[in-house]
Amino acid sequence: QQEKTWVACVGDFAILKEFFAHKRRRIWHAVQLLDAFLRGFGQIVFANNPLSGLLIIVTLAAVAPGTLALSAATAGLGLLLSVLIREPDNIVENGVSVFNPLLVGAISYALIPQIYGSFDSFSFLLVLLATILSVYLSRSLRSDKFSCIAWPFNLVEFALIFALSTQNGVDVVAKSVEPMFEMDNATSETTTTDAAGFYEQNATSVYIDWGMVVRGSVVSASQLFGVDNVIVGAIMYLAMLIYSPVTTAFSYFGALCGTFAGLELGADKHRTYSGMWGYNSLLTGAALGGNLLVLNGQTAAATIMAIIYTPLLQYAIESIFVKMQLPVLSLPFVIATSLFLKLSEGREDPTFPWPVSVTFPEKQRYYYVTRRAFQKVLLSQFHMLSRRPLSFVTP
């Protein structure tokens, strides 16, 4: 059967990987690291494509340069450290080793001024330490049967929050239960307030503004960088679309479900319309919808159930964390995704298969269907041979 051809620059930009594979000079190794750095920014939404990462970087440079500066610094440090500790080539080349360090920088840029105050040498030192720890934890938690995804980020970021909040007392920690980004009105641009948490419920208003629900589902993507901005959110969806329409569809469905669920569960509308209830479900949809599991009928149904489960988890976690004055970060996403990944027994699982190789959902699906068809042909030929009577030639 003839190999299906794919558009060169979409998906995981495989032609670029093949180009680097044939280069041996050191200058090309440096360029390959730049490619991994760009892919790392795309990996925030599971978009393993340097063009996706470049789009996100350019947009952040225009809208949130401070967020970009610190996240790029921690991402670069994480990438270099992963090379020094000899992470597997596929982890480095696909930007996976950039994922958690980048999140440390982006979210710390939003949280630290609220729980600690202005950045100083001590806070920068802790961010540096958290970045280094996230790289080591990524390696230690990763295994053939467990994808650690954003667990390292959550573990080190909570440690960072506790370490910094104790320096300025409980009164400063209490600010962390205010929303990180709040809208002044329906058309507001990026406005920062306090770290992710709770508003008091407005019990007098029952009207749902569906236009604002759509807005919340769009900015759910931008909240992955701690930014409430429609332009950033829209560009991030475009970055996902370059990588995979399937990933984009599951991601947006997750963001929309999470936003709507937040309203139905009684969350404050300001937080919901700011994307604070959509980003975890978005990540769940992006992770399970063809990336960490090969797409088929069973995995699609499981992904939808995981998306629905994620805001329920967020509601339960926030109910506990509000008493400790802590943000939820991406705990609902990592818990839900880790649990649903246990449905699979590996690459040969007939119902919930893992991808055989690192690529994009559509290609993984194509390989899966082709492999199943080939196995059926072999099985039918085996049955035909087994039914054929044996003949013996005698002299």
C-alpha cells in the first residue's frame, strides 16, 4: 500500500525533523535546539509544531511581554538542562522537556507579585530552583506506563507558592484567592488583578450571556499562560489548528464544556467568562483527544467523559483549596488525564491504544487503521491456510 502524503508544514512538521536528522555539524545542533524551543511553546496546547510555537511567542511578545520574557528564560534553562542530563532524543527534539519549565515561568510571573510582592533576587532564585526541579521530576516521573504531563509543574509551583507566601505572612497569601485576571467589561483587554482563586457567588443573577460563554471558551487557551486576552486565545487555537484539527476540536469542546459547567456549578461569572473554568478541560481534551491515546470510537467517548469529569474535579478541589487559600493550577487536568490514561494497557491495547510513535493525531489514526487492516489480512490468510487440507506426495 502506498504511503499517504501529508502537508509538509502542518502536523508535527516531520520534514524538518528529517532535515535535522541528516545534519552533523554543530551549528545545526544549535538550530535544532531552537526548533525544540519553539515546539515547547506549542506543547503548552499539545501542538508539536515549531510554527505553532512561533505564533504563540510573537503574540505574547505583543500582548504580554513580561510573561514571555520569564517563560522563555525558564523554558531555555529547562531545555539546556535536559540536554545536560541526557534526556532521550525524542523528548528533547519534540519540545517535551520545555513544557514544565515554561509553565513554571509563565504562571510564576502572574502569581509571585500577588503572594510575595515585587520580584527580587530571592524570588528569582526560587523560580530558578523550581525550573531545575521540574526537569528532574519530569524525568523521574516519566515511564512507559505513565505520562507525567504537568505533574512536575504542579508539584514545584505549589512548593514555590508556600515558600514565598510564608515570607510575607498570611495576609498576602489571602490575596491568592482572588482571580488572576479579571474583566472590566465585555470588551476589555488584558487586565491583571490577583492570583487564581474565587469570587463570591453572585446569587441574584441567573442570566447566561452566551456571547460571554464563547469568550470564556476562547480565553481559556490564553489562561494557560496566565493571560486573559481574546487575541492570545484565538491565536493559540490557530496554533493548534496548524498542528491538528482533531486536537483543536477536542480542545475547544473541552473549553466550552468547562466554561458552561462552571456556570452550572455556581461559579462566579467573572471568573468563568475569564476562562478560569475552561483551561483545565481544554487541556484534557487536547491530551486525550488523539495525542496520548490513538483516536477511535472508544477513546473519543472516553475523552468526552474525561472532559466532563474535569470541571467536576475542579469544583471539588476548589472547595477544599479555598480553605487553604490556594489556587488549583492545573491539578484537575493532570488528575483526570492520569486516571483516564490508565484505561490503556499500552500500544497493543485493542480498545484504548497508545500511539506507536510521536507524531500528530491524524497520522497516528492513519497508522492505527492501516495496522489493523494489515492484521486482519494476515489473520484471514492464516485461517485460509489452516483450513486447506494437507496433501502428501508418495513415491
